[in-house]
Amino acid sequence: MFFQKELETMTRAQIEEIQLKKLKHLVKYCMDNVPFYNKRLTEAGVNEDKIKQLSDIQYIPYTTKADMRDTYPFGLFAQPLKNITRIHASSGTTGKPTVVGYTKADLDMWSDCMARLVMAAGASDESIVQICFGYGLFTGALGLHYALEKIGATVIPSSSGNTEKQIMLMQDFGTNTLVSTPSYAQYIGELAKEKGVLDKINLKLGLLGSEGCTVEMRDQIEKTLGMFVTDNYGMSELMGPGVSGECEERCGMHINEDHFLAEIIDPKTGDVLDKGSEGELVVTTLSKEGIPILRYRTKDITEIDYEPCKCGRTFARMAKPRGRSDDMLKIRGVNVFPSQIESVLMGFDEVAPHYQLILTRSNFADHLEIKVELSNTLSHEMIENYPKLEELHDRITHDMKTVLGIQTKITLVDFNSLERFAGKAKRIVDLRSEGK
């Protein structure tokens, strides 16, 4: 199903024509309305006349999260607050939050972008959608809320937490579509099974996001809840969810290219890479009025496929991010992404999809311990059968070393012993500052 078929099936030439026109306008708009960008573009010798083709975007300096924090709270806004309809912000767990503002036109564009993606994933006016994202400054909940209402779906804004009540509402309201993080979706399934009501839940579609979800984790969630799971991508700095998302073919996440111009760069050098290369995703917001962003370095590692999709959409598709360049763990000279660890663990039926990474330092070297939960059905059996437990430990250790290229410490723990999260899962505990 399509929300705006004429736009979603444009030719590559039509897409790039729109992008170039909007990019030229955006450069002038930023020069005229954002002092930060006026200074930066002037220093780089860039104005709208410099942009003659899309590749000329290379002359525009990058924008980073540090820029947004340095201009906190409203230094990147292009409109006065009287024209800003809504403000969102990141959690700010590592410093000042990144603050973003939306005009009325921005909110309309946002809901259109997300409406395209939820319909591509299979949502419709028949959907009864329970949104288990936290409502507030976080962009996720409201980003999907208004889009789902726009397509005629029934929305249940249950927010996050109170999982037993969430399960009760799913039964009583006939919820058939779930919006949540992947880790929370899995927890809902586990608790419903524990309470003996899993067969009374009628979920058919999961619109999951806000944290990474490997194919292996997706398969596990589908197995637990019996629903079709899709992934979507976004971040508050760019808009929120709605930058890209999977269709029912699940062969990449369609980028809303008439509103976002995506590039892939070398994360170390900043050089733009050839089409088809894997690297860091950089995004320019082509349509936003409240806080336009030029060449934002997302830190997400992915690649982009520009071939038309089997679903009929012609927007380019980005692969599920392999990880983040700033989340990449450097262990004894080896680059390790948490997604690699998740993929290995999801290959073992004996373990649950919950794990924790403990980073420590001793003798001036970094060490990685991976705490892995046993599955609910096998937990007591495995703990009482030491040879079987040891054999599982050895298999996980072997596979992890094969994939990561380094030796890690594997610690098997009882089911339900690791913390569950209603929002983004916090899987990394970094204790390296305490060691030598």
C-alpha cells in the first residue's frame, strides 16, 4: 500500500531534480536565517550559487552533535519561537540535550513521511495500534502517533512501562499492531507467555524502532509474538522517526528522499564514498523550516542501494545500520560492534535475547565480558546439568571468537536476571576507568 504513490515511485532523475532544487533553497535559507550557518558557510565560501549539482554538497561543512550542543538550546533554529509549534529534545544522558523545533509545516511533513513508512510496512485504517514508546520530549511516540492517525488507524497511546497493564490492554482492545523498541517487544512476549496469556494476544505487525535490531533479534521477536516485524530509522536531530523505514519486502529501509538527502562518507577522513560503499551515514534535511540541518554526521554505519525495490517504491534503501562509529568498541586493537555480538547470541536456542557487555581494563589492556541469559524453558535444566552448561559455554565462546576475532569472557546467567527496559536497552557497562 502507498500513502503518496506518485511521490514514492518517482524516477531517479525526478528525485534528484527535487533534491537539487531544495538543496539550493536550503543553503540560502540557512544563510538568511541561522547565524551559525551563515558564519560557517561564509568561511567555506559556499552560497546557493555554488550548488550547481548534487555533488556540490561536498563543499558544505558537516554538522555534528557537538554543534547542536554548543548552540543549545535554540542557536540552530531558523524561526522565532512564535513560529515554532512544538519542541522535542534528546535525553541528554551524556551532556546537554539536543533540542529541535517544528513549525506547523514541519509537523505536517513529519506525519506524511511516517505515514508513508507505516503503510509500506503494512499498517492501514484497519490497524489497532498500541504505542509503547514514552510520550514526552522523546520524538518516537508522537512521530508515529500522528502518522497512524493520518492513515486512519486506531491509536492507543499507552506509553511505556507497566507491562502487565500493556498486555491487559492488548487483550481487551484487540491490539493488532505494536509500536515499541525491539527489546521491549521481546519482554512483552516473555511476560505474556509467563502469565499464560500469549495465545490471547492478537498482534500481527510490529513497527519497531529507537534501538538497533539485527535480523536475528527480529526473527526471535517474531517467533515469540507471532507478528511480522519491521524496522524504521530516524533521530531527533533530523526529525525523529520517519527518515527511512522497511516495506513488506524488508530489503532495506526506504529513505524519504524528497525530504532527506543521504550520503555515505569515510568516518575517519570525512571523504564522500562511491555509491554502494559502506560507511557513515550523513543526512541533510531538505524541507525542515524550524531547524534545518546541513550534512549531519549520524555516526551510523550503513550502505545505500539506489535500485528500485520489488515493492514498487523507487526511493533509495539504506541497510540496517551495522552499528555506530561512536558505539564501536575497540578491544585490544579489534573493532567490535554490539550488533555482531547480538547476531551470534541469537543463533543459540538455549539463550534468551538479553545480554550485557562489561568492559574492564587490567594490565593496561581492555577486556570484554558478555553476560548471557539462559532461555526460560532451559534455564533450570541447564543450571542443574553442568556438563551441558559447560558445552553451551564453550560453543558460544568459540563462535564469538570466530566472529569477533578476539577472546571474550562468556558468563551464563539465569533467566530474568538481567535488567529489562521499556525504552532503549542499556547493554554496555564501561568500567575501564576503574582499571589500569
